[in-house]
Amino acid sequence: MNVNPILLEVFKNRFAAISEEMGVTLTRTAFSPNIKERRDLSCAVFDHKGDMVAQAAHIPVHLGSMPLSVKSAIDNSDFKEGDMVMLNDPFKGGTHLPDITLVAPVFCDGAAEPAFYVANRAHHSDVGGMASGSMPLSTSLYQEGIIIPPVKIVEKGEIVPGVMTLLLNNVRTPVEREGDFAAQIMANITGVTRLKELIGKYGLAKVDFYAASLNDYAESITRKTIESIPDGTYRFTDYMDGDGVDCENVPISVVMEVKGDSARLDFTGSGNQVTGSVNAVRSITLSAVLYVFRSLIEGDVPTNAGILRPIEVLTRKGSILDANFPAAVAGGNVETSQRVVDVVLGALAEAIPQRIPAASQGTMNNMTIGGMDERTGKPFAYYETLAGGMGASATCRGEHATHSHMTNTLNTPVEALEYSYPFRVKTYCIRKNTGGAGKIPGGDGLVREIELLSDCEITVLSERRVNAPYGLQGGGPGTPGKNILIRDGEEIVKPGKFHSPLKKGDIIRMETPGGGGWGK
């Protein structure tokens, strides 16, 4: 069968549309503000081997690592029609425990094996563990929440009651979690239905052929993009502020070798895994690399498994970018992934300086707050990542107060926060003049100030409080972020990573970093 370029474009958009519709279903039926307002979720379509065929325009750190979760589900499950497998284990293809993935098979014409798979991943605001929100200053994976290996949550179209009961008994907000699980199940049902309709229209052989052709097409375009980078060896090192427990300035290093239409990225010079929770599993490192090279590609090409084919990624077991079980990893997904992006972009800036922007804020500014809501007498768990400044480029100023790189969520509206949680939002504004100076300045961060209306606890995992986002080509760095607790009128500057009990009336103020400037 020969590739018809018109049909290739049709299938590219059909597969992507299925992923997008899954996301709409999940967003509109979810219970938690984290999913329905911030859209902390991702959806994608996979072939019979578990390779990604298409994704929705969701969250890069989810989508680049999700194929490993799907393959883990395939390897550890006996899929039947109507089944769905759930998992969150970071050492079996996950990212961190709050990100729970549901995988569903797509059977065709009574075949014994699935023809395709659909999957979605959503960040649950609490999955147990030592702190509300399940993003603690942990030293072991066991402290971070319930660890879910690949297990059937739906069997022959029915929720497995024992598995659901076990999950809900290990979280602080079971009603909200059950609602979000139901939304994830419905999203996969949507994906399965649409794929069966596509197969019914074109036939399995043609759909399967064009799924493979789209991966080949993405590989071809990626190779042409790499060919546009001068051959050579490029190096860059940046640093994590610390792990929040016992170490500071943890190096993240890459040696990038570009030769012809392929690239080799060697991260083995990065620091050893640490005590605190900023360790990343290998799937996170792969996600960051996929994101950067996809961002280099001009034009609307599918984001799928083909993009990584020309790229070799080397990591070292026991390092901060390929940690050993049971290392604490809650912050690796959200913080260390951002630094990997900064490092890869920094190396590319040596090769193609006019095409690479300065560093963006380089953190997701994770904030989790939980306790008993005095208004309702029920437990609550709030999680949010906060936007900041984007780095400037040779062609445009950095955007202000926006999510960048490995996160692609929205800012939670003030109304949604105050309705759902015992919060009063005191300030929500641009943090002016925090972008790096330069011929083209970086974007400004933001300020979010929340007054607590109930006693509770808070955990913050943030970066770029010490090591500022770098500028490029003579541009200045962005202003580092700052975390402040205001109690009885006194401002107490807190470190980038901290856990603290809060009293009713306390105010937490987060000032996020600005992006780096570009050019003198």
C-alpha cells in the first residue's frame, strides 16, 4: 500500500481529534478544579505495540512518558473487550504518584489481540501519603501515596469494586477522586468508540497502515530538522536549587552530539540521585527531550513515537535523571523535567543561537494545601502549579505569567478557588519588571496571595529561588522567585521547598520567576 498524502493528512487530524475529544470528555465530567479548571490531564492514541500515534495538545511531561505506561500495562495485563488498566508507579512508566493513567484496548472484529489502545493521564489532587496533596518533602516513594501497579479497574465494562474501594480508602478526598476516576473511564470510552468508528469506515488494514505511516513521517521531519543543526558536540550544565532535604546545587548536564540526521544526548554527567523528592525516572528525561526536539520542528507535524527515533538518550542508573526504586520522585516530574529542558535548550543555543530562547521560569511552583474545610466540615486537598515568565527569543519578548515548557495547564480562576476551597485570594497580578533585561526582555512572573480561612497544612515544591533563569546572547537573567508566609502581619521568607502547618488567617504569597532576556 502506497502513502496517499491527502489521506495521511486526514488520518493525522482524525487521530488527533480523537485524542482532543477524549480530553474534552475528561475535562467536562471531572470533579476536581485541578482537572476541570486547570486541565491537568493528557490523552493519546497508541498502536498495538504501545507506540504513540497521536496526542492532544495537552501536557508534554505526561505525553512523552505515557508510552512507557501503556507498554507496562500491555506487558502486565491480559486485556479483554471492555477492560481498562490503571497504574501510577513511576518505575513502571509513570511520572509521580498523583498522575494516574488509565489504558483501554480497542478490539476489532473479534480479534484476540487489541488493534490499538487509548490512554489518558490525570493529576489527582490527593493520592494519600504523608502530606495533603501527595507532593511531600519525602525521602522515599512509599511516603508519597498509594503505589498502583498495572491493575484492572474496569473488567468487561464494569468497575472492579474491590480495586476502587482500596483506592478510595487510601486518599483524603474519596468523593472527588471517585468522580475524577469516572471521568477518566468515560474519556477512554469516548476514545474507543471513535477509533472503532474510524476502523469501521476505512478498515483496520488502512487505519493501521496510516498509523505507522504517521510515525514514519514524524521521523522523517525530525531527521530533516536535526540536519539543519550544524554537526558538532555541544555541552551545557545548569543546577537544581536543591532537594529540600540535605543538598544544594545539583548539576544537570548534557553532552549533545549532532551528526547528520541524528543526535545523541548524554546525561550521564548529571548528579547522583538525592535524598529529597526531585529525582526523576528515565521516562521524565525522555519526555523533556521529545518536547524540545518537537519544539524545533516548524509546521504541524504529529507528535508521536517517530520523533524520538533519530535521538539516542543516555542516562545513568542511580542518577537524578534515572533514579533507582524506591527513590522519592514527587518533584522530579514537575521540577527536574523543567531543568532538563533548560539544559537541552542551552546546549542547542551554542549550535543554533538565533533559534533558541532564553530560559523560561524553569519551575512549576507546586503548591498543595489540605485540611478540614470549616465551611463544610469535610476534608479538602488543593493542588496547583503557578505560571511565570517565559524567556525572550531573537524574535519576540517573553510572555508574562504563563505556563511554559513541560507544563501546559491553565491558571485556576479566582472564582473557582474561592468556591471550592476555604481560601480568599488577596492578590493575583503580574510581578512587574521581573523579566531579564536585554535587547529583547524576558517575560514577567506573577504574584498569587491566598488567605487561609481554615487551619490546614501546606507543601511547596519550587525551583529558581536561588539559581535564576539564564539569559542568552548577552541577555540578563530573570528575577528568581520568592515564597513568603505572612502571619500576624509579619513576612517570613520561606525556602523553595517547605512544609508547614498553617493557621486560619495566615497568608501565603508566591512570587514566581521571570524569564531570561535575549541579546545585549
